[in-house]
Amino acid sequence: MNAVAVRNHDVTLVPQSGRVIVRPFIPSRTPVIASIIGRALALSEEEAARDLEAVFLEFEGRHFDLAQMLMANFKRVEHHLFTGRPLTGTRKLLIGAHFSGEYALESVALFNPSLVAHPDQSEVPEGGLRFIMSLRATGEGHISSIEFRTGVITACGDIRLDPVSSLVTEASVEPNPTYQKDPFLVKLHEMGFDNPHSRDVMEPLPKDFTRRELDTSVQRVRREQRPHSPELNATLTRIHWLADSNYEMAFSDKHALSERVIFPVSANESNGIEDARFVRFTEDDGMVRYYATYTAYNGHAILPQLIETEDFLRFRILTLNGAAVQNKGMALFPRRIHGNYAMLSRQDDENILLMLSDNPHYWNDARIILRPAEMWEAVKIGNCGSPLETEAGWLVITHGVGPMRKYCIGAVLLDLEDPTQVIGRLQEPLIVPQGATREGYVPNVVYTCGALLHGGRLILPYAMSDRASTIASVSLDDLLNALRP
């Protein structure tokens, strides 16, 4: 048995159904949309004002800017209008309300957390650390998004979470983002659309091009190449799909981190943004950037994606490239190793692999470094977030799946200079589902997407049976002593 004492902190994050955003609620059939608009147009101006006032009385206090959201949804159906007369702002908002609905982000679960040091450490008491926790929030239809919490680890190792707002807001998506031509071409090639049609679109574009420039080039090719062949239509559709999968978003700094939510934007993540593994990455020149790998899910297929941010206000969402970009559970090391970026992954859904690259967006060669060894991980193993650097080696928190699909949390130690070398491994799990932690949406599961080190302790947030989350801590010395051969 591992002689590692685990301290369970009195911190539990449970789903709150009252945290809602406004989403489009638009029927798929055009006649139904027209009928709804017709009923709104049939009202007198007084009736429209009365009905809109009732909507605001009931819902305005649950959102930051309800009018803006309703107007955005009006614009989504505006092309269905069958009247040429100008509409008042009241009428537009009322129509928008008919095509809007509230979505409870975390009504099902708030789980799979990761921890990173906050970029702002001002006014933190001596010996403490302010942190950011990311969480996977899941609501109706099992659609997942990313939420955030903040808190402080005190000098004595206590955990204090900041108050959580009942209001949430989505980011504003940049309508004209910038793309890098080389990665875009590589991804088109990987998708099997490196053909004369794609070259006609891409060749005139500069090294760094905007979405507007891309759309103009696509429209030119559509005009010049008539009649449209199935291959042309498929190629242009995939070019737009790829562009939609790479986007930029920003939040207002007036909103606290707990009020910001990254909700699915592109088609490839329409059914969820799953299991973001955030890491504070330090470049060789000292520049700090936060990365997160996550799994985009469209209801049929998964796609590993990358998030970049420096301040948790502005985010870039990017596709990852290369033959090794497969399956789930990619986790970036927090710094380069001998000039290369390093990433853990699990392409084969069974083992842990290591990849090295000179670019964080390209991953090709993968090498197995860990296979299941103990009964509690006999089905498969994977990482539980980015490796943590210690003097003894790279500390990797792992998860193992054993009999009855029971998930446990373990740990391994990799060599600092050569992380393909495993120099220590727990024979028994560090945390197991037991008691109340084994009951939930998916029973018998404990899981984390990233821990951090502070004050000689491992601070380990983890999810309990895919429903709620908590935080534990472990003496780093005790854990390393158990890991060393």
C-alpha cells in the first residue's frame, strides 16, 4: 500500500441550475418560423409593448443584457419577415424573445476540474497563491462548456474559493479573425482536401489572412468555376468548416471569471467542449501563456483542439495538426524540453504516449511510455492533466480504469531530461471512488484534468462520478517518497 495521506478539503462544487444563458430557440421548419413571426406581427403596438414588458419583468434579472441577446436572436430570423414595413425596437425584441430560450449550463454536472496559477497575484497574502479552476459544465442534451472559479491557497494550505455569481455571460466572437496560412494548408491536407479547388482558394491569400479575405476568395472561385462539381462543393464546405473551427473570442473585463463561460461555437464542438486541461506554459525567454487542450464533440466524432490565452479575457481556439492528433487526453508539458514542446496523449485508448514537436500546433510522432500494470488500471490508463515539474522528475497524475469501469487516480514520475523514462509509479491508487463520491451521473469515477504544486503540497481538484467536484491535497515529499524506487 502507498503510505500517502490525502487531505480532503471542505470544498464541494455542485451544479447550480440557476446559472443560465440565453440561446437561440428556432424551429427547423420555415413555415413554423413564419407562423410565429405572423402572430407577433398581428399584435397591436400596445399589446406588443405589454407582452415585452412581461418578458423583461420575468427574465431581465437573470441576465446581464437581455435586450442585446433578444435582438441577436431577432437578427437570426429577420430574413423570414414577410412584411416591408419598418418594425419598432419593441416589436423586434418581442420577436427575438419568441426565438430565445434559457439554457442551464450546469444543470447536470460540474466536473473534471483543472488548476493553474492566476496571472494576477497582487494582494495575495504572503505564502499564498491565487488560482483559476476550470470546470466542465454539462446541461440539457449533455452539451458541455467551460466555466471558471477562482480562489486562494493560504500559506497553511487551506483552500478558499471566491464567491460565485449567479449570472453568466458568453464571450463575443470575433467576426473577422486572422488565420496563419501554413497551418491552414496542413490541416486541409490532413482532411484530404488538398486539391486544385483548395489551391485556387488559398494561393492568392497572404501568409496571415482574415476571414473576410478567405470568404472573398471562396466567392471568387464559386463564380469562376461553373457548373459546380460535387468535389468543388465539398472542398469549399470543408474550407468553411475549418475556418469556423478556428476562432477568437473575448470577454469584458467587467465580468468576474466565474461569470465567463466558453460555450460551443463551431460545428465540430456543437455537442460539447469536453475536459479542458489548462497549463501555465513558460517559454524559454520567460514569456508566459496559458494553453488548454480539449475534446470537441459534434455528436458523432471527436476532435482534439487547443485554447490559447494570456489573460483569460481573450481566447484563441485552434485545431491541432498532425498524424498524432487523435483520441482524447492530450496534455502539454509546462515548458520546452531541450528546445521541443512535449505532450502526453492516448491515441490508442489504452496507453500513455509521449510526443515531441518544435511547434505546439503540430504533433506527429508518438511513443508509448506507460502501459497498464496494476489491476485497478488494467482496462486503460491516461493522464490527468499536464505534468508538474519537481526536482525529482516530472510528476504525472494519472487515471486508471479497472474492473466494473471503476476510475481511480494514480501518479507516476518521469525523468526530467528524458520523459520517456519512467522512474517511479504508484502500485496503489492515490484516490478511489468510495462512499458518496462513487454515486453520481457516471458512478465509480474520480477524475481530474490538472493539479498544481504550492507550499510543498500537491493541490488536486477532482470530480466525483461526473457530477460534482472537490479538492484534495497531498504532501509532495510523501508522494515522491512513495514514487521513488
